Amino acid sequence: MKHLGICIASGVLYYGFVADPPGGGPALPTHGAAERLMQQSGHSAADAARILDTHSRIKQDLREFCPGSVVLVATRQHAAWTYRKAFERASLTALTMLSCAELSVPCEEWKTERIGKLVGLEPQALAQFDHRVLGFETRPKYWTAGRAVAFAAARASSLESGA
């Protein structure tokens, strides 16, 4: 099965794609898969055209990768939100869930505590998820921006599914 972890950071969806190998064993990254999705620039965060474009692009990425599960990493920030940032985060979460529902892809939002427990890290340390665990020799692009957390979520999904 293929697993997609998504970390939303600074208005960007960071992707971590892994696939369970046919003979069993730990999930491995899917090379050539999209790394991130940035929203279209030139529009306000609440612009309907931007929201529609983002929805279409998320669905396109999901169709291309065909994950069997999607895990959205829940935010650790629970206070001091500006309206713009809260709207952006909530919109990206909702658009991802809507896209998954339209394509019949199971999607859940997991807290960092759940992910950390499965991958053996403290919840606040997911950004330090070791790329070598997935077989990467060097840190992939955007690792510290959000992909480490996205890959940790994808790995956690794979581990929980029993692969």
C-alpha cells in the first residue's frame, strides 16, 4: 500500500510518500513523487479562484500518486492564531480532506503524539526524523521545512497498517 503524509507549514503542503514493499518490510519512499504544493500566488488567501485552484491541484497530486491512506499532521499550535493563518490552515486541511473524499482515499488527521509514538520520537521532535531510516543517503529537499514531519506521518501510517 502507498501512504501519504502531509504536513501543512506556512501555507504549503509538504508531502511524504512511502510505499510498503511487496515482500514486506519497512515502507520506502516513492521517488519522483511531488515534494510539496504551494498555493497560487497573486491572490488573497480567501480568493475563491485560489481555493479552487488549490483543490484541483491537491486532487491532481492524489490521482497521480494513488495513496491508500493519507495522514494529515495536526498542528501543535493551539493559541495565538491570526485570522489569516488560521483561515489558511483550516482551508488547506479542509481542501485536502475534500479531495480525498472525492477520490475515495481514506484520510485522517493525526496528532503528533500518535505519530511520534509509532516512529519512536517525541512529538515535538518529528522535525528531526532521520532521513536515513527511509533509505535516503542525503536529506531530501524541504526536509526541515516540513517534509521530515510528512515522512514521519507516512511511516507511522505504514507501521500502524501492519506492513
